[in-house]
Amino acid sequence: MGRTSTPGPRPVNGANVAAYDAAVFEAHGRTCHLCGRPGADTVDHLVTIKADPSMRWDVANGRPAHRDCNSGRGAAPVPSTWRAEAW
């Protein structure tokens, strides 16, 4: 069923998330921006959704990340080292 909040012009649901993720991977590849290794499987928001919900669907705000790296960062600012080992 998916979440129904609407932080921007599109509802948050599986189809919109999949389209956004595909656009981010197309623009930025599949190398994790946090650890530098290939095989990213999620999208991390540089400016977190919590900090600015209007940037949820901004492809320029998304970067490829591994699920573990993305979870490790959480809502923290992107570290200056841009490496998951910093956590």
C-alpha cells in the first residue's frame, strides 16, 4: 500500500520511489557516494527529507548508496570524508 504523505507534488509510493531511484542511478551511477564501492542499491538524500521535505524528488539531491551505508548515516550531515567507515 505504501506511505501516503505528500511532501512534494507526488505522493510517496512504490512507483514514484522506483522512478526516482532509477533517475538517480541513471544520473550518478551505482557507486556508493558514502564508501566509494560499487553496487549501491538505495538512494541517499544529501539534504535529508527531514531537513527539507521539498527536496525529496530532486534528482540532484540524491546519491547512490548501499543500504548499510545509508542506514549508518541516518539523518546526519554527509561526512567530509564521504566514507561510511567514519561511522
